[in-house]
Amino acid sequence: MKPTLVAMARPIPTLEFERELFATGARIVAGMDEVGRGALAGPVTVGVVAIDASVGVVPEGLADSKLMTIKRREAMVPVAQAWGIAWATGSATAAEIDKQGIMTALSLAGSRALTSLGVRPDIIILDGNNSFLLEEDNGPRVITRVKADQNCACVSAASVIAKVERDALMTQLHEQFPHYGWSGNKGYGAAVHTDAIKAHGVTDLHRKSWNLGV
């Protein structure tokens, strides 16, 4: 008898963890997520979405950006932006990644996003288990949480906003550098991209300090 295959349900983000933080006295909680960390070209982009205790129900269909179709992600962006009390993005360029390293570049992008946010969070929920943000005196508390992009609604919202913005940028850049297939691979190490690097070399948008195979 063949075993029955059970489909894994897509994780649905909730406000459970955020409400726990509000219960401790936090007034504004911000979710933060990055996209582009492992790409060979293009910037790293960080999204941030701030909410307070009056936040409405989690938008229907919201999920970790990586688990959504392109069409659903793009449709979710204005919903995610309107849902929180504030949102922003920040980026660091390939040149900044080469000069300062990926973790410092992520910190720079995150700081730029927070500067643009317009509100000061009491707590930032950061997806993952290693923080790229430095806690400053009298600054927001930073909490890392594994799979926060899947189970914390404000982080899921930030992930969607960041990914759609960066994907759109890489699609635009594809028009200037069509050899590398950025409209499809978004600067990551797909075969069409790595083959094009070997054939055509690198651009100023490539992370030259990385192992690009040239």
C-alpha cells in the first residue's frame, strides 16, 4: 500500500508575537526583513513595517514573500503598506557591499529604512537568528526570530514590500544588461547569469568581492 502524501500547509502569519510585545509595554513594533543578501549583483534591500496596538486584522493572503506568487506579491504591496502605521525601505549598493562587507551593508540598508520610516519603534523584530542591526543607546530593542517572515505578520509585510521593490529594480536593470537574465533571476546565481558573467565579464552592479567565477 502506497503511503499517503500530505501537502504541507503554507504558514499563515499572525499577530500573536506582536501582541505579546504590546502587552509588555511596547507602543510601536516594527517588522524588518531583507532581500538580496545572497545575490551576485544588485543591492540588498531592507523593508520595515511599523504597527501599533490598534492594528487591524492581518490582511488576507499575506505570507512570507518567498511563498507567494509574483502576482500575489505585487497585489499585496499596497495592502501591506496601508495596513501598518508606517513603512519604508532602504538599500545598500553592490559597491557598498564590496567596500564594507555584506553584514555592514545590511546594517546600512536597515538604518536607511528606519530613517525613512517616520516613526520610532520601541521594538524591531528581525527575521533570522543573527542581527545585522546594532542596538544603540536609547534606540529600539532588536529581537531576532527564526522564521519571523513566516509567522509574524509585520515581518511578512516587510518581506513583501522589500522583495517587490528589489525585483522591480532588477527587472529594470535587465533592460540595460540583458545578457545576465536579471528579469528572471533577479541577480542571483542562476546558470544563465553565471554563464553570462564568464562570457561578458562583470558590470558595476556586480559584487566584485564575491566569487563570481571570473
